[in-house]
Amino acid sequence: MSTSPAAEAARRRTFAIISHPDAGKTTLTENLLLAGGAIRAAGAVRARGQTRRTQSDWMKIERERGISVSASVMTFDHDGLMFNLLDTPGHEDFSEDTYRTLTAADAAVMVLDAAKGIEPQTLKLFEVCRLRDIPIITFINKMDREAQDPFELLDEVSSKLALDPAPLFWPAGSGGRFKGMMDLRSQQFIPYAKKSSTDEEGHPDPVAFNGNAIVQYLDPDERSELEDNAMLVTEAGKPFDVQSFLEGHMTPVFFGSALRHFGVDQLLAGIGAYAPAPKPAKASKAGAETHVAPGDNEVSGFVFKVQANMDPNHRDRIAFLRLTSGRFTRGMKLKAQNTGKAMSVNAPIMFFASDRELAEDAFAGDVIGIPNHGVLRVGDSLSETGSLRFAGLPNFAPEILRRVRVKDPLKAKHLKKALEGLAEEGVTQLFRPMIGSDFIVGAVGQLQFEVMADRLSNEYQLDVIFEASPYAEARWLVGERADVEDFENKHKSAMGRDIDDQPVFLGKSAWEIGYVAERYPKVRFERTKERG
Ligand code: G4P
């Protein structure tokens, strides 16, 4: 087996799963790991899905950080390919984290509940994938339950997402009448056995749709219905075109039941066959734009996630580095582009389904965890020379702003440090208004504040109060420096700075922002900010 960085990168498939809560992401994750031989029995990931639902349990998971850290990425070797499955938190309050994780993915599997189709969170996440040109594979889940007409589901994909759906399989019935699916290309029928689940016997082997064995699985009516539908979808739809998929115009569609481990092997094979290997990444070097190819000799990558360790006595954190090029080996020195600081990466961690292991080497597409003491931040670019800078890690305008105060006024200094720490980790955003000494924290969802309060108390011994903020909306200002400064000077009472010292307009309402923006066409009021 070749081990050149280019050849190793070519066998990486780094992907994430996006879905609306409850569509079955956790169940599918587990079944993909099962299909890939990474776990032996169902149950390992399941516990997370179950406990995640309630807020107190979520916090317990946050506390038992070991679990959630090791589950941020799961790596498994299957069929000659290395799959890196990035975990995206399911709760919508953590969507910001999800967005960042997607910057590290080369493809996404979009899970739809067959009875519900495209739901609000699916749409939001899809938009991020589109923004980043991440090709999408669709998995229509829960076919073992009463489903919408598959033609309608495809229509929805095409009208709501403006994506051409290209089904590779076609289901026979759904719910109690679900019999299996036809592989539209090989004309094989893959029977579904009701009783089968993730364990023991599995589903029967595929049979030729036009052969004699089909009568065991489909009665004549079911057979002719499936034949008609398959013909209709083949004739009416566009055939699957890998190039169009890679360019984000088309999505291959798979059907199945994650819970019953049906259609999951086909999905994994599809990810292996069609999801792209790591591509060259856009970067800048000494101010000039460049491309970093996965096969380049220089090791490089970017931090897309930072998670603090739960041991409050050692404030070390794990930075998740998505490698973009080269052959990383343990003990290697990497330099951060922004600080120029070099660090020896002596204890890089690779995450396998149930274990963490020290990574001896890793390649483009892989994710390694680097323990550090707060040196590394989300958006940092690391490389051997320290000269590469990768763009593209978004911060989103928070949907809720709160003023935060510490109950014990003597601890105000402490609070600043703690808030900065959490903001650097991406737990919440932090804004310092130009006037006054308040801290305004921003989040996408209420739960983030609760997690924050919990962590401030446990890790920093700070009891805080969140109060109503005089501001309701935050926007990053972009434009010529002189124009932005001019605007800042004229609106001091509504200006603040974020953790990177970027100017932020703090508005009392979206209406106010629209009003002000109209009067200052030279300044843009951005809802997202890209670090790096
Ligand atoms: P999520 O991570 O996207 O939020 O979804 P999760 O996998 O936790 O699944 C949500 C619910 O849907 C779970 O049921 C799960 O068992 C069920 N589910 C997932 N895939 C399938 C499928 O293919 N078919 C059927 N019938 N159900 C499926 P729950 O009752 O909420 O939880 P639990 O009590 O089963 O754990």
C-alpha cells in the first residue's frame, strides 16, 4: 500500500451528517459505524441520543467531557478507505458549533425523516453546506414507518433546496408494507426483513428484480407498482452525474431505515464511491492567495473546534485540527500563523469509535486532537513554516444578547478572563461596548447561556447573572477603514468590539439596523464573520 501524502489523502472520506433533530442522525451514525466495522453492536452511541434530550442530561454530558470529546469525530478504516465522520451536535442551540464543524467536512449526508421531508433545521444546515460548496448525499430515513410519497419527497428536495435529486434506489412501499428497495442501476431487489435489526441475521441477500426469486418478496401488484415507479423515476429524472454532485447541483438519494440497519451498507458504499477526497484548500501566504494540495509536503491544517477539558485544575483544552496537507507525524513542530508560536505536537489524539489513540501519523482529511493550554483557538491555521493562513470559519450574528454580571463584584477581573476563554472556545460570543464596562454575551440559543453559567460556576467558580441587554442584534461592520471609523465615531453608544477586536454594531432591533444601514451604504452590516 502506498503511503504518500497524496495517496493517503485520496483514500480519506471526511463527512458530517446534517439533519433536523429526531430525523435519526444518532441512529444513522451508529449504524454507519456498525456497517464500517468500527463497533460490533448497537448501543454505544445510542446512550448519547437518549440522554441528550433533556437539558440537565446535556449538561451532564458536557461535564463528562470525555464522551463528547471523543465523539466529535469518529474514524474508521473500511474497504480500503479511511472514513472520518464528524459529529455535529443535534440540539439547535448548538448550531454554531455545527456550522464550524461543517467547514472541516468534504461532504455531508442529509438525513430526512421520510414522513416529514425537509424540516427547518435541515434547510438551515443545507444553506451552510451550499455556501461552502459541500456536496450532499441524501438519506431518506424511517422507511419502516408510514412515509410520504417518495416522488413528493424528491419534489421537495428539488423545490426547497434547488438540488436535482438522483435516486439510486427506489423503495417498495413504506411502514408496515415496506418490502425493500430496488437498486436502479443493477436492477437488483434488496429485500427488507421486518424483524431484522442491527443484530444477528440481517436482511436477506439481494435478488434479481426480473428473476424468479422476487416472488418471495413482492406480490404481483407490488412488483408491477415498483417496476412502474422505477421506470418513471428513471425516465423522468436526470441520471446521477458525479460531476454535478461534486459541484453541488445534484444529490444522490438513498432510502432506508437506520434503526433497522437497512440501506445503511448501500449508503456507506455510496459515500465511499462518490464523496470527494480532500480537495486543495484555499489559503494565503505572505499576503498572496495560494492553494494547498493534500499531497503537498508541508503539513498544514486549521482548528475548527476547541473543547476545554473538564478538569478545572488543568485548564488544558483540546483543539481539533483538520489537516489539509502533508504527512503529520507525532512529535512534529507546527507553527500558528497568527502568533508565529511553534508547538511540538507530542500527544496528538485520533478518535476511533470507542477509543482515543495517540496518532502516529495522519494525512489531509484527518482530524487530530491537540491538547494545549488555551494557545490554540478556533480559526487558527497551523503549518510547519507558520506561513499559511486558511480562511473560512464563520461566526454568526447571535440571536440572543444578554448583559452578564458577576454576583461578587470583586471577581469582575476574573469574569473578563473567563468570558474571553469561553468566547475563544466558541461557547458564546463576547462583545465589549465602547461605552461602559459591561460585557454583552451573544448566543444562537438559550441553552448556550445555561451551559455557560454552568461552566462559569464549575470551572471558574463564578456565579453570574444574565440580564436583559439594551441591544437585540449584533452585526459586524465591513468596509474601508476610514468609512468604518467614521461610522464608529458617529455611533459610539451603539458600537462594540468582539473578541478579535473587530467593530460590531449593536442595534436595538433589526429594524434599526436596516434603517442605519440604508444611511451608510459604504459600510456593510454583516451577519457572519469569517475568522482566519
Ligand atoms: P437525532 O439524532 O436525529 O435526533 O435522532 P435519533 O437517532 O436520536 O432518532 C430519533 C428517534 O427516531 C428515535 O426514537 C429513534 O429510535 C428513531 N429512529 C431513528 N431512525 C429510525 C428508523 O429508521 N425507523 C424508525 N422507526 N425509527 C427511527 P425515540 O423513540 O425518540 O428514541 P428511542 O426511545 O428509540 O431511543
